[in-house]
Amino acid sequence: MRTFIYNFLLVISFWSCTGQKAQKAYQVMTVNGLIDSGEMGITLEHEHITTDFIGAEQVKQPQYPVSQAVEFMLPFMNELKETGVATLIECTPEYIGRDVLLLKSLSQKSGINIITNTGYYAAADKKYLPSHAYTETAYQLADRWTNEWENGINGTEIKPGFIKLGVGKNSLDSIEQKLVKAGALTHLKSGLKIAIHTGSSIAAVDEINILKNNGVDSRALIVIHTQNCTSPEQIKLIKSGCWISLDGISQNPESIEQYSNFLIAIKQENLLGKVLISHDNGWSVIQNGDGTIGFELFGNKNEKPYSAIFSLLIPALTAKGFTQEDFDQLLVKNPAEAFKIEICTL
């Protein structure tokens, strides 16, 4: 019955957008409010700024003063802006260090659009799941996430621009299935797209089926970390309708070769229009020896964050015949299409 109600509300929303005076606008929700999706520009679609790996409900997050983090992070954001990046999609969920006040301050000071998220992360043996995620229903979880979309996150006016979930490598267990269903229900109420940290193509197929069974088209799904899949698996997922995200691009020559080969195979199938790329860079919150809190760059072989795509991958692909049009597709057009929300205006 509740699934019917969610679908009914979606139909009402669609009907209201077909009225004579109604107009459709495709926008994205940044930490500073809505912008047209066409204004996103060059976009890194799966990055982090600060992530706290201590575990759900272990300490009050953030553990640091926002001013400390701003002072540390702002030079990196300014440098990123100078490279031409206009939008950063920050994928750190609640209970693993999401800090929307930090994101808003960095966005305002750097001029980079930053998009945050709602949703929970059940990968990594569910270390980052709050206790209520085990006891609440999918509808109750969806109500929590929809409330952040409608009313703001943690008492702020900052709203999420997508739904971020995380699952493991195997067929989805009951908790993971519930989270994906909650994501589907939240999408039906909000229009927010669903990006899922996914460990394998097996898990991705489960995600697609759960969304379909709850009335959500696979085009609303972004399967994160499909670099863990083979090229044929990636192509099969694209043909199912979902987006795939190739994250974790690093300065390691083997990484550049691996991602180049993935993208070449996808281009040969004329499917670059459904692919997203990013570094999955960011800083973990650490406790220094003197008891103070600091930040440590993720250990993914990127000494300089957010840069390998521009300094290494693009030149490597250019040598393989990729054009500026291809790069615009991957870094400008695709993120705008993947994350856009249909907003109805009168």
C-alpha cells in the first residue's frame, strides 16, 4: 500500500508539471541551493573532502572545528577551481563524516559548486550504519531522507542533491535490500538520483531489480566503482539503462592504463554517454599524537588530489584518439544529465 502511495504522489507531481502554466526545469541541488544543471560545467562526480572512518555513532561528528577544516582545505579547492573544475560532488554519507557546514563554507569561499547527499552506507561490514537502520522499515528510512530533501540537513537549510548508498560485493542481504528500497522510495518523492557504492556486477543487478520492483527506472541509478567489473560487465550494465561510474583514477601508471582501456572499450560500443569518471579522493579525519585532530589524504596513490584525470588520463586518451568532444561528454554533459532533477515551476 505504501509503495502505491509513493507512486501515486509521483504521478501527481508529473501531472502538475503538465498544466498549461507549468514549466519543467532541470536543476541540481547544491549546498547553496538550486542551479540549472547546465551550469555545472566540468564536474568531478565522486569525490570526498573529509571522511571520518571511526564508525557510526562512536563520536559526535565532526570532531574538528569547521574553521580548522576550512583553513586546511580551501587552498586545494582554490587550486581545483583554477584547473577549470566548476562542480564537485561530495559523496561522504551521514555517519561516515558528512559535514554540510564545511561544504557550504568551502563552496562559498572557493566558488566551486558542491553537492552533498542523503542516505546510508552499508559497505565495509556495515561499520557506518546507525543502529536505527537495522530496526526501521524502508519507509521510515525514506521518510528520514525525504525530510532532509524537504526541510534541510540537521537543522540547516542545506539540502542533498542525490541519494548515496553503499553495499558489498555479493548478492544483497536483507539490510542492503532495505536500504536500496528506501532509496527508491526517496527517489519517488524527491526525484533525487541514487548513487550506490557497489562491489560487483552481481550486486548491481540486485540493485536494478529492487528499483524496478519499486517503480524506479534504472536510469535513476548510478552504479559506483564499476572499475571493479570487467569491460563486458560494464557494457551490459550500461545497456540495462543505468549509469556507471569509474572512480579511483590515480597517478599510478597501471591505473591510467586500466581506466583508458575501460573507456576505449566503452567508446567502441558508442556508449560514452552513460559513463562518469572521478578520482574518489579526499581526506580522512585522524587523531594526532598530541590528541589534536588532523587530516590525512586517502592512501590511493594520489599525492596530489583531484588531478590525475587532467594531468594523466586525458593526455593518455588523447593519444588514443579521444577528442575534446569526448572529454566534454564525460566531464560536463554526463554529470549534468545523471544528477539533474526535474523541477516544476509555475
